[in-house]
Amino acid sequence: MARSTWLHILIATIAAVAALLFVRLHNANGAPLPSESVSAGHGLAEAWCKNCHAIEATTAGVRSRGPDFVAIANRVSTTALSLKVFMKTSHHRMPNLIITPAQADDLTNYILSLKRD
């Protein structure tokens, strides 16, 4: 990739992280995730993510092009902030989805709901 492309990616990532640091993060106190948001996030995952990711606990471990959502949820590095930054950043192997902040919250809450205790 050209050097300027990497520079643009770096700037976009830094801007996304900075913006998210100023946004109030939901459930930062460990409160239960709102069920309506989790349900909405599941619907979005069904519509947008299912073709490349195993999106439910019952399908975890099934070979797919992308990592399954249970594995993502259970990574030590996975937080609401890291998921939201990831969703707002372009990635080589993923389609460039343009999602609203509410949709990012819903997908984040759904993925985090898959975390094993």
C-alpha cells in the first residue's frame, strides 16, 4: 500500500479513538446490557455479519471467513470501546459498512452479551 494510504488509515483510527474517548460509554459500570439493544444488535448481525462470521454461541467454532463473535467477545482485549473503534475503521477483508452510533452500540452490546463469565 502507498505510504499516504497508511497515513490516512492512521489518522482515521486516531480520530475515531479520540472521538470515542469523548463519548459517554454505555454500561461502563458493569450494569447489565439493555435487552432491547442486545436484540437489535442480534438483528443487525443477522443482516450484515452472518455471511462471514458465526454470530451466535450455538454456531461458535464453525469455520467461517471471519472470527466468530463468541471468540471476539471473550478476547481479553475486547471492550465496548475497542469494538466501537473497530466498527468505525475500514478493514481490508470487511465491507465498508457505514453504521450509526446507535447501531454500533447495539452491535457492541450484542457481541459483549456473548461473553462467558
